Amino acid sequence: MVVVGVLALQGDFAEHIKVLELMKINALEVKTKFDLDKCSALIIPGGESTTIGKLLTISKLGKEIKKRVSKGMPFYGTCAGAIVAAKKVINEKEFTPLGLIDVVIERNAYGRQTESFEAEVHIKNEKINGVFIRAPVIKKIGKKVEILAKFEKNPVLVKQGRVIIGSFHPETEGKTIVHKLLISLIKNQENN
């Protein structure tokens, strides 16, 4: 049985749960290692990256997530989740990112809350409304990182192996395309 966990320490985890339920996927709020152990994949939602990063350290969930992802568990991080998953966060001194994907990212690079915006994003053959809320910019990507979507020449959705991160929030619009990509990674893993 496929179970997609959504880290529920802080942030917009409820929106991801709703999208997964809309897709008829078993969703689980992840707050402990016990919860994580039940998951086929994990989503770290948007929220406050420094808070999420610190809570991952305090709860020791960060180490467990790194372990599971290194063993092939599919992962999706959106906005703050992307920041937490990055290899390096520019000017970050309060927490250590998990290093799940070879990117350098900058927090709030499009501006503060008042500069949040929406823009059309093309993923595969689908156009969606990308919601950018205090969005980070992916400044640099490693050689094994694939760009899935761009906005103004910047990558806004990237993938490396079974790890996907994005700068925008498809879940606030109820869009399922990125969640479907995550589910396809679970199915590919089961077939291998």
C-alpha cells in the first residue's frame, strides 16, 4: 500500500494532504520517526524554513529523512521544503539543510510576503498557475539535476534521482501534476 507522508511540524501540510486525498492516495501527517517508517514517500511543505530546519534537528527526523532518501525513498519539497532539502542555502546560519539534492538556493529571493505573486508555469505539457509565496530561487544546480520547469530563466521545479523540489505551491491551487510525478517515482521504485 502506497502511503505518502507530509511533514506536519509546521507549514501548509494540510493543503498537500487534501491534494493527496483528492488523488485517492493514502496520506499521513508525519511528526515522528514512527510515522515516517510507514511512508512510501515524503513531502516537506512550504512554511518557515528556519523553523522547519530547527524542528527537524530537535526531533531527529532530519537524520531519519536523510537515511530514508539515501536508500531511495521518493521526496518532494516545496518552497520551504525545497530550502530544507537543498545542499546549500545562501546566507543561512540558523540551520543546516539536509543536502538531499545538489542545488544552491536563496530564501525569499523573489521578495518578502508582500511581493508574493502568481505566474504561469509549464510542467511537461501542462500549464499551471504557480503560486510563489516568499519564494526561494534555485541559484545553481548540479550536473545530475534535471530542470522540469522554469520561470524568468530560473529553475522553479527540479529533480535529481527520486528527489523533486519546487519554488512554488501547486497544492494551494489543488493542482496534482507534481504530486503525480512523486507517485510515479514510488511506482518506478516498486517495479525495480
